[in-house]
Amino acid sequence: MFVPMTVVDSAETDTDRVDGQADGHVDSRPDGGKKNTMKNIFNKVLSSSGSLPIPMPFAPDEHLLLQPPSEKVPLIIYDKEPSSIIAYSLSSPDYSSQLEQLTQDGQDTSTTRGGRNNDLGASPSSLDIDAGKKTSSVLSFFRGTSREKSPSRLGGVLGKYSVDSVKYMPRLDPDTAEETDGAVYAGPDLEVRKPPKKEGPDINQHIELQFSDSSARFYCRIYFAEHFQKLRRLIFPSGEERYIRSLSRCYTWMAMGGKSGLTFCKTQDDRFILKQMSRYEVQSFMDFAPHYFSHVTKAFNEKKPTALAKILGVYRIGYRNTQTNAALKQDLLVMENLFYNRDITQVFDLKGSVRNRLVNTSGKRVDELVLLDENLLKSSIDSPLYIRPHSKFVLNSAINNDTHFLSSHIVMDYSLLVGLDTKRNELVVGIIDYIRTFTWDKRLEMVVKSTYSQWGGQGKMPTVVSPELYRKRFLQAMNRYFLLVPDQWTGLDTVVN
């Protein structure tokens, strides 16, 4: 008992002696100098005059200190990866609560309109955007004057290669291969019906979110949030969590063959492609979206083939980083990567035109280029693209249905993207770039090119024509490009007859 008491008393005595040294008294003990040195070191470290700021261990464009939006999917926002902003937004509790309210509002509104749920076949008139609110909200965000943490939703609205399948829709009724009217499909449990007339107030269709950390503020508008979520549930069986994980990381992708000058990104798992949208494309999509949801849903539920490359989401993202002075605002669409998990050795972008549709391949690797119509015609001399009868029937049916749908909504200038998968001995096809409608600039371009074609164009049809004429030219060309090779069943109907 005596020993510990002696230690405590000794410590207190030492402290007093150290304090005495700080007051100018000299400590005669042998270790007094060491204690004095330690105290001076601590004074320098802890004093305000001698302290140094501790640098942030993370890069200024990486935001690891944001509150985790979900326990299931850990997410970090990167300034140079726009998909990470989308993934964070889709994982946030605020998005879930707004989406739940959006679904409830839609059910209540559809009930007052006659007791039917609009599902993916909502009336186009109910999906308009309140342009005034949209503009003011975005501008206030980038000016830093917005006071809302999370604004409410905006109101309104081929040779040895063979094709064994167009794999989205395996079965087809030949008698119903083409759409015959403008009906809109309401969902798996409802009948086909015409879009209802607009009654009562508009249904909110878009969700806006804002969030921030100590150095940056972020913004994300999710267009047609409920409709896209239902569509992903229908055609993307891996689920919403897998979709968010894919979007969590991306990289800038130099898409070969693109002439728009807009940026492309690809998710790191290679599953999705993000394409920047121009202002005109966004405006066109606002009108086109309800018909797109209806067409894809109808094709899926009725087991009709479709070749449209699926759009799984459209977003407007933005951020302002006060530490790096970087800022960005972009409209993006997320679409499936047609060549995901494929070994593609050659790619063609086909429009059905032979005017200015030739890529110079001299001195270049063909597998690094996106070839065009004239390249395909030249290569077909030595190595035609043969497909079996059932494959050509499915392919023609899909292209016929899709182009009929697109031309009925004055959409044109789309392409058929074709990839040769050598390992599986298959063609991978999909219609892309189908959201731009036949606007006044396209009409003007058609007139100019038609005049040139008549006077000096050697009789070739211009590349820009009306939507219906574009469709006819497209169908005829695709039928010529993919040649039919007989199989053991060819001619059997003639023998039976």
C-alpha cells in the first residue's frame, strides 16, 4: 500500500517541479531537462501559432464523406464519372420516398379518371414538363441560391456468321407481326386502349434531388422516374440494385463513328452506355417517351420481337466543386450495351443509304472501326452475311414493327448497329439513335439535299428524307444486306402442296 502512494506523490511532485521550471526555476533532478523538453514539444504542437493544417487524404474530385445513401450499395461520387451521381441519387432515401409518393399520386389520379391504373401506358398529355419551374430550379442550383435540400418533383410531364435469334422476344405470331393502330398498352394486366384525354391536373413525372458535402454540391433530375423503374423491372431481370452498382463507376468512352461531338461513357462492368443528349433530343424525348414505354411494354408482354436498343433511364445531372472550381451540367440517357459479354470483331452502322457512307480502312485495323453501308456492300462481294430463314423472319419482323412505330411518331435518322460475334457465330443487332424527331432543321436539310441530288447528285437518294420514306428505304436495304441461306426445311411447303 505504501509503494503506490509513494508513486502518486512522486508524480505530483514531478509535475510541480516541471511547472516550476516553466516559471523559471531550475530543476536540480537529473531527468528535469527531459521533462522540460517534452513540455516544450507539446506546447508547440498544441499551440495555435505552431499548428499546421492537415491535408485531406482524398483527391478533391472524390467525395467519400457524403452520407452513405444505402447500406446495400456503398457509393462514392466522382466528379469525372457522371454515372456515380445518378447511382447515388437512385440509392438515396429521398428518391425512394418521392418515388413512393409519385406512385401513390398516379394511382389516386388514375382512380379519379375511371378506376384504371395508367402503368407504362400513361397519356402523353399528362407527361409534359413545367418548363418555367425546371429552368428556374436548375439556374438557382448553379447560382447557389437554392434553399431547398431536395426540391419536389417538377410538375407535368455476315457470310459464315448466322443469326440464330433476336433474343428479346422468342415467339412471334405471323398474323400480328405489324402494328395496325396507334393503341397504347397499359400494362401486363390491362387491355390495349387509346390514350385517355387529358382531364384534371397533370401528374408529376420527374424527381429532383440535391445533396452536398464540404466541397461540392450535386443535382440530379430523374425523368419519368416511375415509368423507367417499371420498365427496368420488366426487361432487366438482374434488378434495381444491379443497375445501381453498374452505374456507380464509369469511364469516358470514345465511341467510334459518332459525329455529334457529344460525350459518351461506359460503365466499368461494360453493361451500360451513357450518351449525352442535346437540347433538341431532350425536347423530342419528352414527347416521345410515353409512346416508347408503351411500345416496349407491349412487345414484351405480347412476345413480339423488337430490335430497339433499350433506353433504361434519362437524367439531368450537375455539380459545382468549390475546391477545384469545376462545374458541369449534362443531360444523359442510359442505354443497354448491345455488345455486353460479346466477342465482337467487326461493327457496322447501317442506315440504308449509300451516300457518304464509306469509311476509309486503308492502313487501319478493321476491328477498331465502325464501318458503314458501302463498306458492308463491298465486303459482301467476298463474304456475304447469310442468315437462316427463321432468323431472317424474326429480324425482318422486328425491324418492320419498330420502324412502323418510329415513323408513326415522325422519328427518323436511326441506324441498325450490327456486330459480328465470332465465338458464338452470331450477329448482334439493335436499332440506335431513334429519339430525334423530324424537326424543321431536318426538313430544311432534306430540301437542300434533295435539290443537290436532282442537279448534281448522280441520281442517288439524299440521306435526309421524310420519316416514312426513310423507313421504306431502311426496310429495303436491310432485306438486301442480310441474305437468306436455305436449310433442310426450305422448300418443304412446296413439296407438301
